Amino acid sequence: MRTDLFDFALPDELVAAHPPAERDGGRLLVLDPGSGAVSHAAVRDLPALLPPGCLLVANDTRVIPARLRGRRPTGGAVEVLLVRQIDGGEAACAWLALVHANKPLRPGAAIDLHGVAARVRERGERGEAVIDIPMGAADFRRHVAACGEVPLPPYIRRAPETADRERYQTVFARDDGSVAAPTAGLHFTEELIARLGASGHELRFLTLHVGPGTFRPIAGDDLGDHVMDAERYAIPAGTAAAIREAKRDGRLVVAIGTTSARALEGAAARGALDAAEGLTDLFIVPGFEFRVVDGLVTNFHLPRSTLLCLVSALAGRERVLAAYAEAVARRYRFYSYGDAMLILPRAR
């Protein structure tokens, strides 16, 4: 399938640079994938908009302040974006990272990371590197928490602010490991979660640590040429059991965000859904058969992105792009800090 089929025009001023004043204060575009009908509501209306008794599954990953401003011994600037820890103990650890400098950093190159003498072990083909840290894993995580910056997406063209440490994090974030927020979850408040429960819906959690590949454009003119970055996920036994029970009882499963959807479908592709953990590089495109996810709450995504492909696989490319065109016409706010979209489950 051609990549340009997932392109659309978006005025720069519709890219949200800041979150709404209140987490659940955003607008909500509601798409019925069966008919293509679009309606407009508010995020706060979600409990009443969902079919009765839905099981919602959200991603409880926690964003780490993963961007570090380092220096070479010569004084040259180096930007390091930590992706994930690959090994570590009490005395040393190693991380996969994206490393940017004016001159290439070769294996063996030293980087001063706010007083920590890191060293490049090896380089990859797409800017990634393995860096060795002469500090225990727990101590280095504390160092990152103190010195790192919130890794705002590249389309938010401003420096991180103090408020981003709280607002670029879901209220249910628990497990450190992401370099980008599962942005659909940013709309949820404790009050909204309570109202969902009072309305007869159930909320469960999984973890998928979001990597920088979420912003990586699709390579090539054909979707088949794109290679997804692997991301680590874990589905607890309680969440898996709740999904099996919902399916048995005919209740609908609604993923909160594309990351939750990828984790669920990646695990289901390996067999019967049970407690699971591992890496997924699943690329969901139109024609994909969803085994778990019936509906989706999601933000609006980049043109020609893997996330737009996933949404199109669930609701239909033409209907999604028509809904996006209406969102543009009605001045919805786009991307991580923007408004939200509800793709209703199809009638059974």
C-alpha cells in the first residue's frame, strides 16, 4: 500500500504547543466506523458515549526525563536521548540511545553527561548508539531524574517548561521507561476515571514503554518498506483475565491509545491472550484483523505515520481521513497536547 495514501494537509497553527487548561477539557471527535458518521463532544462526555459495560485498557508507562545535554572532551555539544536500559548492575549500566553531535561519535568516544563519564560502545545505522555508564543502574536513573529534560515531541517547537514534568505524564503513570507519553491517556483525570466506573465501565492497565520510533516517519513509498522499532510491553495477569472475561460476556474492549492497542494485538498475535511480556514491532496497517481491540480513544496523528495507519486499519482509511478533514475545518488541536478522537466499536 502506498505511503502517500496516508497524507493530509494540516495548518501549523493547529499543532498544540501546550496542553488544555484542564486534562479532560479537550474536545472529542466521535467516529462511527460502520457508517462513517462524525459527531462532536467533549472528553468529559466519554462515559456516556461508550456502549454499556466497556472494558477500557490504558498504558501506565511513565515518561522519564530522557533528553540529556552532554559534552565531548573538546567541549562540543552532544544531545543524548535515552531509549531503554539494556543491561546494568550496582557498578555500571548500558543504555540504547539516540545520539546527535556536530561530528560523528565513533565507538570509544567519551561523553560527559552532567558529570558522568559515558562512553560510546557501538553505533547503529539510524543514529542509535549503545553507551556505557560507569554508574549503577539505580544511581544513574536518579541522575537522569535530576538532570534530564522532558523529551517533548519534535513538532512541539519550544523548550520544555516546568509544567511539562506533570502534564506530559498520565495520572496513572507508574512504570518508568518511556521517551514519549501515551498521549490519549493524558486526557484522563481521577474524576473522569471515577465517572467511568460509576457508569458501568471497567478500566485495566498494561505497560508499553514508548520509544522514539513513534515519531519516525514511514520509510519509502510503500508501507512494506518500513521497519518498526521494537518496544517493550507487559500485560499483567489481571488485565489478561479481564479481557478474556469481557470477550466471553460479549462486552467491548476499548484501547486507550495506539500503544495499548499495539501491545494487546502484539500479544494476541502470539496466541491466546494471557499474561505476557516482551518486545513488539507489530506494524498495524489496513487489512489487519484485530483480535482484541473493538474501539479506540486516541489523539490526532502525524501525516504518513504508523499511528495513522493503525487508526485507519481499525476504522477505514477513507473514513479516518474524512474525519481528520472535518477536525481541521473545525479547528481541533492536533498531536500530543491536542484534542481526542473516539472510534466507536463496530456493532456486532
